Amino acid sequence: LTLDSRPPRLFRLRIELLQGSPLLSCETLDTGISISSAIISRTGPTHRYIILGGYQSDSKKRMECSTVILD
């Protein structure tokens, strides 16, 4: 790989445990946040999360705190 950067997007995986078999869906969120190896914590009863830290590339660490609200 000649380019070592991650695209600015998040992926939301949803697993619904229905009777019978589980339903898995994946959604791409183009929010401008690109991180891996981060800590994510829910901050309330709604779909509000704080994302802390991570790597922007293999050689570039980034300590940043972002808030994400999912509909």
C-alpha cells in the first residue's frame, strides 16, 4: 500500500435478535471522522456517543474527543 490513511467515515453495525435468525445491517456514516483503535462510550439514553483517541494512520496517532449522534 502506498497510501497509509483511513477514509473519513464510520460504520454502524446493527444486530437485531429476532425470533428465528438474527438480522445484521451495516450503514456507512460519512461524518468526517476517521479513526481506529478508539474508545467509544454511550453518554445518555439516546444514541449519543463519545469517541476518544485512535489512529489516523499507522504512523500518526490522534487523541481527539468527538461526539456522534445517531438517528
